[in-house]
Amino acid sequence: MKNVDEIAALLVQQRKKLGIEQKDMYMLIGMKQQQYQRIEAGSDIKLSTLLRILEGLDLELSIVPNTRKVTHSSIDNVPDNQNEHKKSKSELEDDSDDLGFWFNSGDDA
């Protein structure tokens, strides 16, 4: 989906597929016909409202990476758990020579 109009068109298509009129949305999700009509016309809506409509129309929201912007290799490099970020004891000892830089920087003056 690229914009609100595409989402609105999908909502219209699904509502008609289910045989539901706009006026029936009040009984289905508690939304007045005029309000729902504006949404199908492409009016901007809150996420919570969209989720309520999707539930009423037996749809669900999915968020996926835009494959044109995110490569598979960048996704593969994302760690599965936080423990992979922790350094081993030997890796931490390697950083000990940096302590002089941070804590003894005033001794040179």
C-alpha cells in the first residue's frame, strides 16, 4: 500500500465482497455511515480506527519491509536475540587500553 486511497479502495472492495452496506458499519463496528463514508473516500484516519474497521471487515494489518529499500542481507544481519550484543571477557579485556584515553586525559597537561 502506498497511500490512503489504496487502503480506502481495499476497504470498499472487502465491504462489497461481504455484502455489507455503509449504513451497516454502525451495527458492525459502531461507526456512523457518514463517518465511514469519509474513510472510504480517502479521509485520513487514526490507526486505532483503521484497526477497528479491519476487524469488522475480517481483514488484518501486516507491515513488511519495502524490498526496494531494504536488502535481504541487511535483514539477515539483525541479531535474533540481545545476547549476541554482549562481548566475551577476552573482548572486554581488549578494551582496557582505552581506559587511559578516557580517564587519564588530564595528566598530559
